[in-house]
Amino acid sequence: MLTCCLVVFFIIFANMKKVAIVILNYNGRKFLETFLPNVIENSSSVADIIVADNKSTDDSVEFMQKNFPNIKLILNDFNGGFATGYNVALRQVEADYYVLLNSDIEVTPHWIEPVIELMESDESIAACQPKILSYHNKAKFEYAGAAGGYIDKYGYPFCRGRIFQELETDEGQFDDVKEIFWATGACMFVRSSLYHKYGGLDDSFFAHMEEIDFCWRIKNLGYKIMYCPDSKVYHIGGGTLPKSSARKTYLNFRNNLSLLLKNLPDGKVFTTIFYRFFLDWVAGFKFLCDGSFADLFAVTRAHASFLRQIPQLRKARRKYPRNKVSQVYQKNIVFKYFLEKKKYFNELEEGDFSR
């Protein structure tokens, strides 16, 4: 408790800025109206709050200028998606720690201090996320991040508290500080120096899985990604692209292949991506059986786009080291979930995660 109080004292009274919360907005006036006052109430004493607008076509900018004139507003010249939007905005923000915060999140009192305390305790921690619960069902974990992200050996992402569409009830089973594979971009604390030094988010991703790519890149360099359960927020999710969006299907399938090619250790690239292509077409066949022709077409477009980007991705791959990293699930989570009916994270064998 004393340590936490000292962290708060330092944040408030230090001469240099310590924490900057940056909310990226695109046509999200309703979320700003609903959630920004809550963020201000629970954060302004320990952090700067900034809204970066991604060239919204609604009245978000006018709303901010009229109702929150004291909140710094960054106006991006174009909508470059989540990745470029944040990269452009964060070049204009000075702080030791950035908090990338979705506009559809309700925060809680003292949600910042435990994360900063954890990160201050270990310089090898590059990024961290809080516990992410559902805004509409606050007893449940939320899809985008839950209690920390992982991937399996074929690049399928899942979380403690969420495997595919199965959302667990929060019963304290994930109340331990834990090293994870990726922290959600919905609410990610990150050291600003490392963010800029190692390239930030990949602009080519536009949106979806760019935070996984960033975390993997950072882990390849020897840094840690952490989960802090003493910080808790509530997320609506799907505010920009709903889960049923074919556009989201396209971005997820394309970007998943891209992060594999960029970050896999040498010797595993060809076989892993070949196998992923096969599994993607299994998913495409399921889309066809479900009558979702738009999603099937999205998978086809995703593969075509990925193949076109291979020269660019190989260039990015050579820029940073690729190592065997921890917290990778060494089994196929698809088989575990759909065939073996492993619906909950704690049903997975701990020994199957790389260390």
C-alpha cells in the first residue's frame, strides 16, 4: 500500500509527465459522451488525457471542442486505422508511459497506479494490460483481452478467460500477476521509449492484431508483457467493427498471416504458414456452410493480400531478431476447443506453454 501511495505521489508531483492516456476516436461521439467523463474523473489526477481524432465524419471534433475544451485534441489528417492513427498521434505526446485506451471503456478508481507500480518494479516489462471485463455483463470477461493474451503454435490468439467465443465468469481464477504473450490494444500500457524505438504498431495492419505483432516483436527482443489484475476496466467491444463484419474477417485473417511471417523463428515459417492456409480454408468452408459468402470471400481476399505483401513483410522480418519466446501454447487451440471441448483456459495443460 505504501509503495502504491509513493507511486501516486511521484506521478502527481514529478516535473516531467509520467502517464498519458490516448483515446483514438473515429466517429465515436456517443462513446466519448458516455465514457470520457468517467475517464477524466478516475484518471486526471495522475495522467494527461488526450483524444486523437482519426478524421471523423461525425461531429466528434465539434463535440470535444465544445464540451471538453481542456482536453488536448490531436487531429489526424486521415483515417489510417488503429495502427497509423496511434503512430501519428503518439509522436505528438510526451510521457514515460502511454495508455492506449479504446473510447468504449469504463475505467475504475485507481486503475492506473497498480499497473505503473508493476512496470516500475521491473525495467524489462515493456507493456501491460489490466483485467478486461464486459461492460454489459460485468461478471464476465470481455472478448478483447480478458485476463491476458496468448497464441498457439499456429498463431491463433486466445486469452485467459476467453477461448474463441467462450467467455468465462470472473471468479478470481485469474487474480495473479502473470507474464502473458500479448496485451490488448483496447487498454495497453506501454513504455513510450520502447514504443518509438522499436517501430510502434505496424501501419500495414490498419486494424486488428497489430498489438499482438508489436508484443511479439518486443518479446523477441527480450522484454516482458504482463497482466495486472489489480487494475480493472469494463469494455463494450466491437464499437468500430462488429464481430460479424466481413471487413473484420479480412483484417484478422490477413494480419494473422502477416504477424507469423514477421515474427516466427527461422525454420518454422514455411510449415506454419502452409498449415495455417489449410486451416483458413477449413474456416472458409464453414463460412460457406453457414451461408456467409461475404466471410468466405474475405478469407480469399486476405490470402491474396498477404501474398502480395510478402516482399514487404520479409523486409520487416529482417529488421528485428526472431527467437523462441515464452507463453506460446505448443498445441493447436482449434483442435483443443472444437474437438476436445476444452472451453476454459485452466483446462489447458500448463506444461504445454513454452518457457
